Amino acid sequence: MLTAGLATWRNLREGADPGQAVMYRRLRLERGDVLAFFRVIYFFVESLAALSHVPAEP
């Protein structure tokens, strides 16, 4: 489960770099296998980048 503050989610939705959000700990893994998480971090970051291009309404 990923958690972040409202401002972080808004920034991601507006096109912020998801890799930086993870790197600066604004986006955190609260539940799950940390080792598996870091093994697939590239996929994760690219998935978030793709999701940031999906139109959404607040």
C-alpha cells in the first residue's frame, strides 16, 4: 500500500516526477515486501508516470 500526503498526490497528478517523490520519501510503501518493492522500482516509477497522464477529476 502506498501512502502520500494530499499535496504529493496532487503534484503527481499534475506531472511531478514520481521517482523524486519516492526518493525524497514523499511517497511511501506502508505495507508490502520492501525487497520485492525495490526489485521492481523501475516498473513502479514508470507505472506512476503513466498514471499521471490519465485524466482525473478531483
